[in-house]
Amino acid sequence: MSNTHTSTSINWEIGPIFRAMLRNKVGAILIALQIAVTMTIIVNSVYIIVERSKEMQRDSGIDNENSFYLTSVGFTENFNTPVTVEEDLNALRALPGIVDAIQINAVPNSDSGWSMGLKTQPGVEHDGVGTAVYMVDEHGLNALDVEIIAGENFAQTDIGMRVVGQVKWPDKTILTKAMAENLFPDIPYGSVVGKTVYINDTEPMIVVGIIDKLQAPWVGWNNLENVMLSPERMDYKGSRYFIRTEPGQRDSVMKQVEELLANSNKGRLIQNMRSIEETRERSYRGHTAMIKILTTVMIILTIVTALGIVGLASFSVNQRKKQIGTRRALGASQSAIVRYFMLENFLISSIGVILGAALTIGLNIILVNTFGLDRIDWFYIPIGMLVLWIVGQGAVFGPARKAANIPPALATRTV
Amino acid sequence: MFGYYIKLAIKSVKRNPILSLLMITAIALGIGASMTTITVNYLMSADPIPHKSHQLFHIQVDSWDPNNAFNDDDEALPNQLTWTDATNFTLAKKALRQSAMGRSGGIIEPPGDDAKPFEASIRLAYTDFFGMFDVPFIFGNPWDSRSDTNREQVIILSKRTNESVFGGENSVGKTIVVAGRSFQVVGVIDDWQPIPKFYDVNNGAFNETEELFMPFTLKEELELPNWGNNNCWKSPDGEGYKAFLQSECINTQMWVELPNATAKAEYMDYLNNYVMEQKELGRFPRPLKNRLSNVMQWMERQEVVEEDAKMMMWLSFMFLLVCLLNTIGLLLAKFTGKSAEIGLRLALGASKSDLFKQHLVETAMIGLLGGFAGLGFAVLGLLGIKSLYGDFVDDLATLDISMILVALSIALVSSIAAGLYPTWRACNIAPASQLKSQ
């Protein structure tokens, strides 16, 4: 030892540690690399997890907890859909526990639906804005739990009856705020009420109202909040009913509704009854799975890396038993020994996390280019560096303590 | 000698049980994660009909909007055909076999008063569908091509449908009521689930095969509902179902069988001529662009392999890399710890290559143990995938023999690669210095 140790100033011994590391370059490089790659995976995984959870937490606009839907498919030759729908909806709306019920062509977040394009000027040459279409009657807003923030709801007299293969559209529509703003970016959404928009290139529809928020069926769609309501019921063989219940009564109401509808008309089949909660769970199943898998990977990876550091540090302690004993015999305190190993690990980790920061950005660039992910926020990187430092220090602490407990006498014993 | 090395290796592994366990577990975790994701990717990108995939072609023609390409990519062609074009192509019979096809559904009313009606999916196709895709039959045969032309109400059942409606017996010649109409059963097919379901990837590349099959021409005749994806750039000219069918909306898939390059070139000529003729009638406003994709090209174009699956595969390879770095470090430490023993053996006359072989055997053993344990982890991983993603991945999360062999070879190769440097280092010590420290 070239320096004498004094009690007034702590000698950090970076020089000797560094020289010792150079003698075992490969070991140090391996740990640094392992830390770097671990950090790359963990930081990018956390980023993906955060992004996916954000997507899942977006507000669907409807009452997720208290809504469900079902389909009623008529199969007999003389099945009369308009009459059945009218009877069904009257019965459903009268049922205690039900807030409102409607016939609808598609269900938000269910992954299947109908989309159209709307234009602010008529003609094929103008660009349109894509939107999901929900066909509802005047109970639509109440059943979907959306609020009108400008203009007004459809009146009962506005509601048309859509037949199979119909091309013509009603002359009124209600838009979401997001859709109104996408169509008319330069004016406040309130002024969109009364404007004419064009569907099928040239067919005019007047915007009678704006609703706060409602999501399209396709959760992976970029314009998830572009939605239009069309005042219609449908004369199709299969009808979908969307039902909103009083809070907490969904499950009991679902059972009642199934029985009620199945018994009221034997010429049809009630099927696909499903709550919105379950629907959203299915639509986001890929996200949920990805989050769980990445979380597991992160935990296992951290453990593997930490154990690797513990293993290597233990070995290095065993290798240096004699030197440590000698240092202790020459007056080094236990904390000086602990400090030596902690500092050694800190230096190695530092190289690792700096390399890790570069690799993290590199992997993110690849993910952005290949899979269309967003670019990572900068603050993930210092946080990731900090976490890996802590993991390294935590892992090396045990072996360092063991090293500190090596008795000075060991220096003499093995010779 | 090999046996002796194995004995030595076992001894050495046992001497540092915790360290050995750590290495084996690290390799096992890396292999387990990689195998799980490789399996899913391998099955997603599998050739669903290997003996014929080069002779089956999906047709694309650019019938889209004059002002906009089919999607943001200017080169993109519509992924389906209009009912009109698919019907024309099929009737032209320019290929060895051909079939327009679509998806529909209806309620089956089983015979007997207490039997409950249930909804079933329908594949609408021409009779060539069955021969072209080698669909296996248990009972009966594909319908006659006259049934296509005459729009006869004939039907082919899936094995499962035949079991639930007819108890699994030979139902050929019997009648079944679907969507309120009577159909005559002409055949029952055996289990047939191509993975991916290549013939209609727009409507779910890993969805189940339809439960019923009937002539495509019945779509128009019976006005069967369109269950599959439908996409329009222009609204139909007129009201009603006929106008919808005859519109520019795309909702039909079309496959042809072309046995060789000449047939393919001739078919391409036919398509180009067809489009040119249609242009004169005022259709096909975009520049002439048609495409024939064989099965694997089509899977690639439609990006059948889920992006998440690819992403996870790359992440799992990095995971394996960390585990291997870990193993290299630990092996290095372990062999350094043995330097006294190595020095002694060198001094006693063992050659470097002997020692090299000995330690390679040891690393290979750790690798193989890790590989076997990794297979266990892969099985767990695949079970996890199944429980996370639900039914749709059932066919995508099963290990087969080739995957097991791949797993073991990756484990073996990577562990030996990981062991090379530590082994080389261990064998290159000066015996004298090691003996001195004793």
C-alpha cells in the first residue's frame, strides 16, 4: 500500500481499485456489459409497460362497469325485426335496475364496427375524416352515458329504420367533440352545431349536437375518439342491444334480461351476452399479456444480474482472502474493506450504465423504426441508471461484508 | 478419456453447487424465454400448406379510389376483391383450380323439438376450394360444380358440427336447416385447421375454420349476410343487397392454383387484360397494377406474425445474452479458482489440449443441464402465454420435436461459446506461478 491511512481524511483508493480492475479486465467488462444489457431491456420494457397502461386507461366514454350488450338473432321465416325491437326495448326500459336500453349497430371497444368518412365540402376530390358510426335512437345518449355539450339530442321523430343494403343516410348527426374538432380545426366545437357535413362524398348531414367523449370499437385505431351518431334503428336479422344498469346491478340484470328475451319470442336466439368490462378485457388482452410478460422478464433479469454480481464478488473475495487479511493486519478498518468492494462495483456499474444508456437509446430507435413505438422520454434513462447502480451496490454489499469479516490473522495462516 | 472428463465435470459441478446451480439456472432461464418466443413466432410464420404453398396464389387487383391508394402506402393494393371481380375470375376458369370465397353465418336448427338452435359460421366457396386446399373428408365429397352453377342448397359440415347435429354419424344425404332454409348434406370434413388460416387472414389469421361450407353463388341467391371484413371507397349505386354485391366494396377473397411459372405468367396476362377491359367500362380508375402472391408471400404482405410476438422474441434474445454474459463471468471465476489444480496437472504432464477438452466437457455439461431445465421453463412459458392470450393461441403455443432439438442445440452451442474464453484462460496459466502459491 502506497498511501498511509489517516483518520481525518478518507482515502477513496480509486487509484488502486482501478489498477486492480485492470488486472482482471475481463471480469469487470463482463459485469459492465451485463449491467448495460439488463438496463437496456429493463428501461425499454418499463417504457412499453407505461405506454400500454396509458392506452388501457383512456376513458371509453361509456359506463364500463354498468353496461352490457347482447345479440338477438331471428331465424324464423316470418321474424319481424322492427316489431320485436320495439317490444324488446319497451320491456327492457321498464325493467327495474335498467337505466336505459337501445338497439345499436356496434359496441365501443368491442373491436368490430362500422366506419365512414365525413367531409366538410361535398365531392370526391376533397379529403374526408374517418369516423366510427353508432346507429342509435333518442335514448342513445342516456344508454351510452354520454353528455351533450353543445346543440341537442335526436328527437323521436328523427329516428329512421335502416334496411339491408341501404345506402342513404339520415339528415342529422351528432359528433364527438374530438370528431368536430378534427373536421373543423379552426372553430370552437360549439360552433360546429348547425354545420353541414357530407357522407358518401356528397350526401349532406346536419350536425345537431356535440357529445363530450365516446370511443370507437377499435382500440388500436389512431382516431379512437372520432365517432358519429346516426339516428336509426335497424331492420336486420340480428339486432344488438346495449343496456346500461343502475350501479352494482349489472350481473343480476344480465340474468333477468336473458330470461326475459329468451321467453318473450321463441323465433330468435339470444347470444353473445357480454359486459363492457369483459369486452375491454378481451380487446386489451394483448396489452395485459405484454405487461405481465415484460414485468416477469424484468424481475427475473434483475435477479439474474444481481446473482451474477454476487457470485463474481464472492469469488473475488475468496481469491483475495489473503490480501484482505494482510490489509486488515496493516490497519485497514472493516469499513475500508467494505468501501473497497462497493467502490469497485460502483466504478464497474458506472461504465455499465453509461454503456446501458447508449444501448437503451439504440434499442428504442430500433423499436421506433421497426414497430412504430413512440420515442422514449429522456427521464427514463437517468432513472434506469440509478436503479442499476442501486442493484449493483445492493448485490455487492453481502460479499463485501463477508470480506470485511476476514480476520487479519488469515494473512499469516496460509503462508 | 471422455468418460473420465465427464466424471471430473460432475465432480467439479458438485464442488461449487451454488455456483453451478446459478449458471445452470441462468442458461435455463435464457433458453426458456427464447424458446417460448421462438415457438410462438415459428408457429405464426409456419407454412400452413407446405406441399402446395408455392402453387396457390392470392389475387389482388387495384380497383380502388382514383384519388387515394388503398392505404397510406402508395404501392398498396386492396387486400380483397369485389364480389363482381372474384365471381368473374372464378367463372373464367383460367387457372387449374379457382375459388372466390367469403364469410357468412346463420342459425342452425337441429332436428328434434328439444334441440337448441345455435349460430354457426359459414365459408362460402366454389367446389374447387376443397381440391385446391386438400381439405380432408370423413364422409361424402365436395359438391359437384353444377351445384355452384345451379345454386343448389348443398352443404358440407365440419366434423364438430356433424357431431353436434347428427351425433357424428354419416350424415351425407340428410337435410339440415340453416338460416331458415333446408340444405342437403353432401360431405363432412375431418379436423382441418391451417395455421395461419391463410385463405382468409383479413378475418383473423388464427381464427378457427368455419363450421359450414356452402356454394358461394348462394350468397347472392339467398342474400346471406356478410360476416367478414367489408371495405368501400365508394357507396353502392342504388339501394338493396344486389346493389351492395355489385358495388365497388371489397369483401371477397380469391385463390387460384397455378402449377408452374408459365401458368402464373399466363394468369397475370389474363388479369391485366381483364382490368384493361373493365377500364373501358369505366371501372378500375387507378393505374394498372395487379398482383399474385403465393401463400408465404401473402402471409408476409399481410403481416400475419404479430408485432408483439416479434418484439418479445428480440427481447428474449437479449435476455439470453445477459444470461450468457452471466455464465461467462461465473465460469471465469470458477476456472480461476481452479488454477492451482490446473497448474498442478500441467506440471504433472497434462497437455493443454487435454485440459481444454476437459473443461469444454464441463461447460457442455452445464449447457445441456441448462438446456433441459430451459425446456421445462419453455413449457411453463407457453402455458403462461396460453393463459394470458386465451383460446386464440392454443395452436400457437405447443412445443414440437424440432423445437426441442433447436432448444437443446442453442443451449449447447451458446454454453460452449460462453465457456471458450474462460477455458482458454484457465489453460494458459503458467504452472510455476500456481505451484508457488501452494
